[in-house]
Amino acid sequence: MIHFSDEEMNLICIFDASCKSALIADMQDALFYMEDDELKSITKNIIAKFRAMTDLEFSAIEFIPPFGGDEVE
């Protein structure tokens, strides 16, 4: 199974993760608006991970943000 870091999972969770193909498309569309090179790189790595996994593997992922640190109330 493909592993996602906390940083990657936090980023994934700002998108609608109900469908793998839609998630990939939304993340690709968002790349156009990203100015930070590190954020672009992380997003491209996430997209590559999703493309490498099967739909069954995708459906087994729990998209729960880890939030590490102080939570905003």
C-alpha cells in the first residue's frame, strides 16, 4: 500500500476525495494557481501516487487530516 505523509494527507483533505479521477483532476487544476515550488512538488508527488494505485487501493484510504499541532477552533 502507498503511504502518505501527514503533510500530504493535510493537502489531500482540502480537496474532494470521493473519487480518484476527480481528485487527480482537481489537484492538477490547482497546480496552475500554486506559486510555492515546494507545494507544487508535493502536489505532483501526490498525483503520481494516486495514478500508481488501483481504484481498490484508493477506496481503502481513510482521508482524515492528521492536523499535527495546534488545531484552529
